[in-house]
Amino acid sequence: FDEGPPSVRLQEMIRVIRSARTQGEERGIIQRECADIRAQFRQGDNGERSHSLAKLLYVHMLGYPAHFGQMECVRLIASPRYNEKRIGYLGAMMLLDEKQDASLLITNSIKNDLSHSSQYVQSLALCTLACMGSAEMCRDLAPEIERLLRASNSYIKKKATLCAVHIIRKVPELAELFTPSARTLLSEKNHGVLHGAVVLITELCKRNPDTLDQFRKTVPELVQIMKGLVTSSYSPEHNVAGISDPFLQVRILRLLRILGHNNDTASDAMNDLLAQVATNTDSSKTAGSAVLYETVLTIMDINSESGLRVLAVNILGRFLLNNDRNIRYISMTSLQKIVQTDHNAVQRHRGTIVDCLKDQDTSVKRRALELSLALVSAVNIRSMMKELLIFLSFCPPELRSQTASGIFNAAERYHQSFVLHIYLLAGGDVRDETVPNLIQLITTASELHCYTVHKLYRALVKDIAQQSLVQVACWCIGEYGDLLLKGECEEIEPLQVTEDDVLDALETVLQSHMSSPATRGFALTATMKLSTRITDNVDRIRSIVSIYGSCIDLELQQRAVEYNALFKKYDHMRAAVLERMPVMDKNSPGYTNGDTPGEIKEPDTSKPKPVEAGLLSEPASQSVQLQMKAPSGNVIPAHGLGQVTQTVLLNNPNKASLPCFRFVQLSFLLNLSALFMHKLDYTFIPPTGQP
């Protein structure tokens, strides 16, 4: 490397490094070169420093340490030679940043070069300041940049404009300094200056909302510039795939979107332009698609006319037919954002969106699924359910849970008769939070209790691997086991089920290694509730429950201990406690359906609330009425103690995660009864006609 022109030495170094066969060999070459570069730096001004720094920059690009060249960058920037100054500025942009003290040493050199007679030296200083200028440098040099914005040279004005953008981002309080100059730049004919001016105004509007009103006055001017680009003839300098300067068009559309947001006057001024761009731009090329996409975003973000919004949705619909998956993806992403506000317009493209479910790309499938679920309505529920169930049969494993849960939620909202069928079909894929949803639906459909318990019992016997389905089945068997044992169901083929069959199924769930602790809790409570619905196997139920009194799982152990207490000490209350659940109302206070509750207002205890008559009505299974007398002499009614307890727990937001099964929170019930029995005077009043 000792002989030959400098450019050859750099090229030769690159060739040797690339020809290295191992990483160790490459490191050896780099170390020798760095040693040679250090020696060149120590020799002072020998004409080789710029070439040595160029080699060091290549070493830096490969990821090796090059910090020892920082001071050499400072020295080369101060050099009067242009070739050395150019390499010095390039090195500063690559090796220095605003956090290093060495960057402050070049501030004075940049200031001097901004006033240089050569436009190329000025451009070097502008580029460096725009690339790595710190906040201190920006404050010191901002007046110089503002002066260059008024220069007559378009080449310098373009770079000064972009440098001003960097200064505003670093020091937002300097935005007012550039506001007057930014508006005058819109009258420039040079596309580069215009592009920089639009970027500068956009940054000013984002950083300082107070300037929005001032720049909204430029909307007619921006509209004229945009019209000129749309209708201009072919220009080889700015043409990209038949589109005149698409980069400038995109920037103008983004600025119009900011200026027209929540402003009727500005929006009206640009409506015609947006319609013209939307109809005249060719979408067959990527450049045209980019312009149309920005047009759509602008239409949707301003106060545009309804017809213009429909046109924007139709453009996104055409994007769905594009062969480029990226374009299809951003189209569905945009449609997802506007489907709530322009539902009918998006519905027209439902068929195309559903076809995207068959795309090979998983990201496109996911977007198509989200959008398809958002398009489900009471009108198209049957057709959409058919398409979504077909998709569920072949969708990727990572999308099955989202698909099944989405189908379930849509059916629950628009066509509840589909819910059970969907759960039986895809119960293993739905999310856990859908369990209370289905249970709530079952409790409200009293005419379908018999059908439901028969269907779920058959599904439970067939497969216990689907945990969500097993939980719902256990709940139904516990609640409506008497209907199952009767074997009388008009909606389904009769099935003769014995008490032993039902208990065998629940024991299988309790003993299965596939059952989660939550599922075992459902099965144990269902077994306990059957003790009031069957007659011949109560001792077997007592035996099953007692086994889990020493279970390692604390939840099951607590339940089993409490249930054993019901069999022994509180057997006279067992029928009342284990009676059927009351119907759950989603509109009741505290009902969150498993979701995170929002702000829950504390009840007003200053005023007594009337008790619902249905809550205190005497249940059919209640054999004894109980009145409790407080020390003050007030009588506390205790009819339907099981219903009272269940209702209290249902309306407790802390139990909302399991609103359908922690209805027998016996620790609460037993403590309550103990309080009544031992702390208050009580009197048993037998019902009329009983001893």
C-alpha cells in the first residue's frame, strides 16, 4: 500500500478486506490499516490526511472503532482546501454526534463556512449542521440559517430550509424565527425549494399549533401548486413512473391534512382538488398508489363531503385488488380505522375483504379477519358466519383463537341462536373470557335450558380437552342437571342419562390431567349442586367432595371444605344455598363480563334503597323462613338466603372475573349465617301449614 495514487490505495484496501476468508484475517488487516492511519495523522499536514480519513470512514462503516479520527475531522474542516474540507465534514457527520464535546469545536468553522463565497462549501456546512447539530449549535447558528433562507441561490435555499427543519426539531422555541421566511418560500418555482418549504411549514404546524391559523391562509396557494403538478405535462426532471414529482405531491397532501383538520373553511377549499387527484391519478404504479393513499388519508382526516369519503373508500377497495401485498395490507389497515364512521361504504367491498382471508401472507390474513369481524351486522350475520366458519377450518394456528372468539362475540351480539353451535364447533379455541358470556346467554334463554344441557352433556362425554367448553358444560349440568336426568327434550333426540352417568362424567373431568384448576372448580361445584337435584347418590357426592378437602390446590381445597360444612353443620341450608342461579343482567351495576371495569361509583349509603320484590320472594326449595331481630328491634328478613348471596356476589366487581361460578362463596355465606345465629336474636317461623 506504499505506492500508487491515493484513490487506488483506498480501493485496494477495500479489495483486500473483502477477500479475507475469516473474520480473524479481516481483523488483522483492519488493525494494520488503523496503525498506518494513526501514523499518517501524527505526521501532520503531508497531503495524505484526507485519504487516510477516507479509509478510516470505511473501517467505521464495517463496525470497527474509529473514534481516534474525530480530532482529525475538526482539523480538516478548518482546512482551506475543498477536498479536505469535504472529507472532514463527512467524517464529522459519521464520527461525531451532539453528545460529544468535539462537536462544539466545529461550530465556529461551520459559521465561517456558511458565509463562504462558494455555494458548495456552504452546502457542506448546512448538511453537517442538519445532520448532527446539537441544541447549542442550533441556537448559535439559527440567525445564519434564517439569513440563507432569503438567499437568491436555490441550491443553498433548499439546503437551508431542511437545516431549519432540524433546528426546529431540536429547539422548538426557535420556530417563530423561521415562520415569516417559510411562507415566502411557497412562491418559489424550484421543486427542491418547494419541497423543503412544505416540510418546514409542516414541522412548524406540528411543533407550534398557534401557527395553524396563519398557515391556513396558504391553503389556496398550496391547492394551486398541487393542481399544477396534477395537470402538468411530462417533465423528465421530476417525473416518476408517469407521476409528476410524487414526493412533492405527498408532502403537500400531508400538509393539507394538517391544515384542514377540524376546519371547515380550509376543508372546503381543498375538496375539489382532492377529488381531482383521486380521479386523475394512475394507481397502476407504486408512485401513483402512494399519492392516492395520501389523498385518502387526507380526505378521511378533514371535514370532507360525504361523496368524497365514499370515493376514498372506493380507492381503498381498488387497492384490495392490487397484486402487491403491501398495498393490500395498508388498504385494510385504513379501512379498519374508518369502518365505524363509514360502515356502509366499507360494506360494499365486503366480498373483496373476505377473499383476502385466503391470502398466503399471515399479516394480510390477520388484517382481513379483523376487518371482516368489524363488518358483521344483523343484516349479513348468516353469510358472514358461513365465510368465517370456513376460514376457521383452515386458518393458521396463531389465528384460531382470535377467529373463534371474534365469531363467538359477533354471534352473541347479532344472532344468539348461533352461539351454542359455534361453541360446540370451536370451544377449544375461544378465549377464556367468553365463558361468562355464554353462561349469561344460557341463563336468559329459559326455554332452551333443556336443549342446552343435553347438547353440552354429549359434548362433555365426547371430548374433555376443550377447557372452555367443559367449563360451560359443567356449569349447565350443575344448574340444570334435573332437566338432563328427566330425558325429556323436544328439540333434540331423547337421551336416557342416569345419575351415575352424570357423576361419572364430572369425576372424569376432576381426575383428568387435561383439566385446569379452574375447570376442576367448575366440576366440583357442579357435583355439589347436583346433591339437591338427585336423590339416590348424595352419599357418593359427599364422598367426592370430601376427597378434595386435602387437595394441594387451595381453591379446590377451600371449596371442598366449605361444601363439607354444608353437608354437616349447615345441611338445613344446603337446598337454599344450592338453588338455581338468578338470571344475570348485563346492565346491572358491577357486571363487567370479565372485562376490566372502568370507574365504579360507590353506592350512596345515605339513603336506604328499596329491595326488589323478586329478590326476597320465597323460593320453592325454602323449607323454613327465618327472621332476625337486631338489637334495635328492626326485623331483618332472610327469605331466599341463597338468592341473596348469589346476587350480592354477582354484583361484586371483584368477582367479575368468574361472575358465573363463584356464586357459592361459602365463606361469606357461613360467616353471615354465624353472625345472624350468634350475634343477633333470631326466631324460626315455620311456613303456614307446617309444624
